[in-house]
Amino acid sequence: MVSSQLAWTALFSPLGACIIITLFFLRSKLLSSLTAIGGILISFVCCLLMFIQIYNVHPPLEFQHSISWIRFDGLTIDLGVLVNPLAIMMLLIVTGVGSAIFIYSRGYMKDDPSMPRFFAYLSLFAFSMIGIVLSNNFIQLFMFWELVGLSSYLLIGFWYEKPSAADAGVKAFIVNRVADFGFLCGILFLWSLSGATGLRSFNFTDLASTISTIDPNMLNIAGLLIFCGVVGKSAQVPLHVWLADAMEGPTPVSALIHAATMVAAGIYLLARTFFLFEPLTGALTVIAYVGAGTALIAATLAVVENDIKRILAYSTLSQLGLMVMAVGLSGPMQGMFHLTTHAFFKALLFLGAGSVIYALHHEQNIWKMQGLLKQMPITGWTFVLGTLALCGIFPLSGFFSKDEILALAFEHNGLLYVVASLTSLLTSFYMGRLLWVAFWGQPNAHDKHPAHESPAVMTLPLIFLAILTVTGGFLGIPHFLYPEHEHIKLNIRVAMISSIVAVLGLAISYALYGKRPKQDPLTTKLGFFYTVLKNKYYFDEIYGWYVNTVQQNFAKMMAWMEEIFIVRFGVHGLTGIAKTSGDTLRRLQTGIVQFYALTFVLGTIVIFFFMVNKL
């Protein structure tokens, strides 16, 4: 049996590191960083041991261990861990890629005076994400889901003295709270629906056994409400607006949150609870089209972006859209396969971008970079590998996982296949644009501060992730995730088309940017649409108008109604009635015995009068 101690140790090691740093090491950069790295490495080793144990038998084990938390009539909530192949693979991504990012951060943040605080936040985030993966019920998952939201707020706004960073943290937090309200409503609605079978439960295993007895129409509503959480956390349209702004945080945060963990949590949730969505044709259709729309919109935004980190952020948005689309097409295996390989090459790209930013003294505009491949060979060539994997070039990992999504769309929905293929073309184009402008050609001879290769503590994680990027497609990941399924078979026709599309996108980008023009030729070629893209389809302006006009005016109207009807007529009116009644009754207490006798006689006469009338 899989040891429950390993699962609990993997969960609480980063939390222990966070507590130790906060209590003892906030003034020591060395001890804080080593404590955080030690915490995540312990989790990684525990996950490797669990991986070995559950795959020692066939079929692989599924293990669940719970601790009683809340128990009273009609409601039972446990704290537990659920270890199965899907959870193990996600844990290896979170702790494996996370370990590389933690080590990289040791070099990237070495000059920051708040480095201990950074590692405390980073460890808290790792604890929260591992908690999501291991949770065996919706309530526990939601608790860690919100803790991830808090951790991301702290990390995105880490440099809170910079207004843009503070605003980005608040924006990410608020947008996710809007989505999570729908998620919570879905959890409670699903719990109430499960009571129709006589067994109300938040536990995944219990729900999976009773889901077939629930009314499909009600289940569709519950599924779409739960999907709201995915829309927020995985930044799907229309709640995608927070992710690009989240690049205001330190680059290791971008790599951790936007490559391997937080934004991937939504895809993992869909795969983990696919027993709920599998029979819901309507909900799956909505999910597929939301994912496809997000993939295409984000890809078009990346085409005109000049900030190296934001280009990668929009790329993440686009790839997440493809994963969501895959799940909507009843392909959780394909979605998780791409999530896994994407974690490898996108973490590599983000850390490569961080290495460039570090070398260029925090310059992020690609048009102020030139010839980096010659100045920073390790960073440059690993970045090239990551770029080619993202474009889907054979035999890198992105080729295999992205093609499985394209093949799925090809078989089930022609329109979505066209959208996904167009997204792939745009992906190759904007990544080629980034590559030719920033890395290709000769370095600027007049640069007073030429770029230099980053230290080994930053380049070694790049090499590690580059190896995973190259070999990830051959690791049999889909079989690890879903051992009961047959091995994925490559669709040769789709693979050939996608390869042509990928090379075509790179070729078009080279034609426009290969000789590195002084200004972006798209400013004239796209015309008015360039302005639309630079303004991100005006989503922020629309939300700003809604908040400042609709929401604020509605709040003012409600405040006025509260003042008039509740405060003046309600509170003040009732107190006025009580005061007037008290004054009137007080006047009857005269202290004159003759008055009391007269009142008594008159009252007796009135009572006698009514009694006579009744007789």
C-alpha cells in the first residue's frame, strides 16, 4: 500500500518551510532560500517514492486516507488525500518543475532585500497547490483553491511599492473571487443534488458513484457553475484579463504560477472531476468553445505585444485554451498530456526570459534586445528549444501533446480544429517574432551594458527543463495518467498538417523580422486592427466602464434606498413610534388617585357594555 505518511509529508513540507522562514529566517537570505528549497525537494522525493510504489503493481494503486473533521447530522466533511496516477503526475509537475524554479530563484532574487519574504510566499504557494492536487473532496479543494488565490496575490504584488505591481495583485485577486463565487455555488448545488440518492457528500469517490442518479439538467447547471472556477483560475475568456498583468511579479513567480501550477489547477480540476462532466453534453460543448475562443483571442494579442514576459503570458493563455477545449471534447487525457509538456517548455521559456531580464538590468522590451543568442548561449539555445517545442516542431514534447489535441478536434469538430490550427499558426508566428527580434542577428556594438550569461544557479535549471522539453513526448505520460487507456496513436495526417502550419508560421515571422526592422511592420500592415489588439479588445475598458458606471450607480441607488426606506422609515420610524408611544403612556401616569379611580370605573363600564352586546 502507498504510505499515507508520504502524501502528508509531501503536503506539509513546504508549509513547514514557510513557517520556519517566517519565524526565524526573515533576516537571512541564505537560510531562507535553503529552507524553502529543502521543503520543496522533500515534497519532490516523497512524490517520486509514491510514484514508484503505486506503479509497482498492475493496475496502479489508488489510495485514499481521510481524517475526520466535521461530523453532524446531514453533513460530513473530512480532510484527506487521494493518490492516483493523475494526482501523482500532477504532483511531479508541481514539485519537480517547482524545485527547478526555487533553485533558479536563489540566483534571480539574490540582490533583493526582501528575498526571505519571497521564499516564504513561494513555499506557502507550493503548499497550497499540492493541497489542491491531493484533496479528496470539494470543500478541502476549495480551501486550498482560495489559499492559492491568496498566495498568488502576495507573489504577484511582491514588489508592492510599485503601483503597477500592487494593482496587478489586487486585479488577480478580485477577478478570481468573482469566478470562485460561481465555483462555490456549484459545489453547494452539487452537494444538495447528491442528497436525492440519500447520500449527501463532498467526497469525489462518493459523488462518482452516485452521479448517474442525478437529474442531467440540474447536473449541467452544477457543472457549469464549477467550471466558473476554471474560467477564473485558468484565465479563460472573459476572465482572462488578470493573467498578463500578473507579469508585474518577479519572473520566477511567472514561471511557477503561469507555467506549472496555478493556471494549470483549472485543467487539473476538470480532469479530476471528469466523472461529473463526462455525461454532460451541453456543459462540455460550452467548455470546448470557451477554450477555443480563449486560445485564438490570446494568440492574436501576443502577436502585437512587445514585453517578453507578456508575450509568454498570452502564449500561456492560448495553450490553456487548447487544454480546456480538449477536455470539452471529452479528452481529459489529451488536455493533461499537453498540460504536462507545457509545464516543461513554458517554465523553460519563462526562466529563459528571466535570465535575459536579469542580464539586461530588468529590460523587458524585445525591441531593446538584440543578438542575445551569441551573448547568452546557454539561455539562448535553451530558449530556442522551448520556442520550437511550443510551436510543435518534431520531435520535441510540444509536437506530441499539441497534435493529440488537434487530432481530437479533427475527429469531433471541424470548426474547433480550424480554430486550433489557426492558433498554432499564430503561436509559431509570434514566437518566431520574439526569437528573430531579441535573439537573432548580431549584438548591438554600441550597447554600454552588453548582456552576459547568467550564473550556474540559473542556467542549470534551464538545462534540466530543456532535457524534459526534448524528452517529454517520449515518456509515455498519457499512459501514466490513464493506465486503463491504450497508448495514444499518432494521427499522421494531422501531424503533417500541424508541422507545415508550424514551419509556415516561423517562415512568415522570418520574412517580416529576420532582418530585424527598426520598427514593427505590423503597425502598418494591420491598420485599425493593430490598435484593437494593442488595447486587448478593450476588455479592461469595458470592465472599467461597467464598474464605474453600472456597478457604482447601482450601489449609489441601493445606498439611497437603504437611507430612505431602511434607515429613515425603518430604523428612525420604529424608534419614533416607540418614543411617541412612550411619551403618551407616560402622561397617563399622573399620580392622582382620583384619576386612577375614574379610569377604573370607565374601563369597567366599557367591558360591561361589550359583554351585554354579545349576550
